[in-house]
Amino acid sequence: MKNPAQLAFNAVLLVAVAVLYFLHFNQRPAAAPATAPVATEAPAAEAPTTDTTATAATTAPTESAAPAAAPTPAPNAGAIVYVESAKMLDGYQGMKDARRSFEAKAKGWERQNQALISSFQTAVQQYQKTAASLTPEQRAAAEQKLQQQQQQGAVEQQKIQAQAQEAESKLTQDVLGSVNKKVEAYGKSHGYKMILIAAPSGTIAYGEKGLDITAPVLAYLNSEYRKK
């Protein structure tokens, strides 16, 4: 039979389920915005020496504004193009909403998990307070009851974990399924031969930037999502 100290130690071994949503939906840190170049004023030209009969006003030449970069033309119909999956999914409003929904559920599972831990710890503390006044038979019965509570708590935690994993899997399938259909529709409407996925794992080693359609596809996805 386990003693009270062992039972109290086992209480802290219960696994917290709240960390599950970090495994798949951990937020990437936003890239730091590029610092805008600071325009420097051209130094005023030194005034030339003048005689007493006339003065010449001098003005510093002004720099002409740099012409705005021309937008990259969209690839022609029949091209093989690609999208950056991480950038596309991070910017997709449907994914952002799904993450918030999952995180709200995860907080509820965390509360359930903490309730199991607190209940068991309270039972152990109560036993420790009364153990000295109990008969050997009563202590054995109380310790057996604590063991049963601990085992039941572990079973409940496994159910919570399975529920969280199932919800995470369904969320991922639903979002990606919707994105795939919309990307397919976008590709057909623009006449592209193929749309490849550039993932962080390195499925595309190199692609010309002119073939990267992540930005217009993301704009299309969010536009379609807002129509819901």
C-alpha cells in the first residue's frame, strides 16, 4: 500500500492538457516591419560672391521622388505557380478564427484537468490530517480509496487529451479542406496549369518570385471567407 507521501507525490504527475493547442497552433512571431528610409535634406548651395550692383538668389536643387516600383505582373495562363503555405495560412482569417475557437476550448479542458488535480490533492491532504487517528484497517481502506481516485483521474485525463486531439484534427481538416477548394477554384479561374505548395520543409527548392502568387491567393481566400 502506498503511503501518504507517495500519494501526494503522484498527484503532481497528472498531465496538464492545456499545452495541446501549442503543439500544432503555436503562433510564429511576426516579422519586424522594415524601417522606412529617412529622407535627408540636400545641403544648401553656397552663395556665390556678388558685386554691389546685383545679387543672385540661389536655391538648393530638390531631389525628385523615386518612382514607385511597378507591381509584379501576374503569371500568364498556363504557368506553373506556387504559394507559400505558412504565409498563406497565417494570414488566412479562417485559420485565425479557428485557432481562437480551439484555444477557447483548450482553456476549458485545462480547467477540467486542474479540477481533477485539485480534487485528488485535497483528498490526500485530508487523509494526512486524519491518518494518525485511524485504525490500521481504516488507513488501508482510505489509501485504497485514494488509489482508486488517482486511477480514475488518470482515465479522465486520457479522455480529455483524446477529445482535444480529435478537435484539433477536425479543425485542421476543415480549414485545409476549405483552403484547398478555394485555391483550386482560383487556379482554374486564372488558367494556371499547376499550383505548387512551398512549405517550410523544403518541398520547393527554388522558384522565381514572379511565380509566387501567395499574396493574391491570400487576398482571394479572405475575400471569399468574408462572404460567409
